[in-house]
Amino acid sequence: MKNINNLYKKTEQFVIDSFIKIGKEQEVKHLLRTAYWIKQLKKNADEALLISAVAHDIERAYRKEDVKKIIKSGFLSKDFLRLHQERGAEITADFLKKQKADNKLIEKVKQLILRHEDGGNEEQNLLKDADSLSFFECNVNKFLDKAETKGKEYVKEKFEWMYNRITSKKAKERAKPLYEDAVKKLDR
Ligand SMILES: [Fe+2]
């Protein structure tokens, strides 16, 4: 158990350091809360799931010009979602390889991060749900601020997408008041 925690803690530190390096440490809270929500939704969540949760958006800390360009066509752009997931999985896998983590664990983490936006199997869905819950906790204001430049419809679409994609009943129940509150603030 000690080793498991070490690897999680090391990944968490890697994520924190990566965002501090680009002056965006405020992005870390969303990642820590995603790991928190995983534990709420699955008591016996394993290390791969927790590591994936805390690292799932790491691509943002190493964002390349091509992705910056693609995201301008919208957060639902298939190319954006694919690159965001693929690069996050690669960056995390490279870090874990350097830590000499078990290959099986690395493969599982990769598969989880690769599908954290649209889900797939039970655990991929869980990560997606925890990501949504944490989004409504941590990132609503960031998106409300975007209403001025991108328009209310854009922000509303994001809120709806983040809420509607939730699979588990428990996660949906927990997210509902947060989602409704976010929409209310947008309409104000
Ligand atoms: Fe996320």
C-alpha cells in the first residue's frame, strides 16, 4: 500500500509542478478534486484510477501550438478531444515509466486518460463522471467569464455537455444542483 500511495503522490507532485511551471497553478484544484470524486464514487478505486484522475488534463500544462489552434474551432472538436486525450495519456505514461512503474499499471492509466472525455468501460465512465463533478465545482467561473467573448450559448453548451455526459446515477445526482446553479448564473 505504501508504494501505491507513493506513486500517486509522485504523480500529484508532477502535475502540480507542471502547472506551476506555466503559471497556471489554479488549474490544479480541478485535478485534485477529480481524484477526490473518484474516491467518493468508488470506495475501492485502485491506484491507476486515482493517478489517471489527478493527471487527466496534464496536456494543458504542455499544450502545443497545433492544439491551441484546433481548440479555437470549439471544445467539442473531435480533433481537439482526441489530441487532448492522446497527449495526456502519453505524458503521464512517460512520467510513470521514469518512475519505473509496472507496465500493466501504465497501460491502464493510458487507457483511462485516452477516454476521459467520452467514456467507454465502467472505469473510463467513472473518470469522466468525476471530471464533470469537479468541473462544476472548480471551473464554472472560468467559463462564465468566457461568456463575454465567446457568447452565452457557447458557455451553456459546455455546461450542458459536461452534465449530460455523466453516466452514473450517483454522480448525476451530485452534479445536478451544481449544474443548475451554473446555468442560473449564466442567465443572470
Ligand atoms: Fe478535466
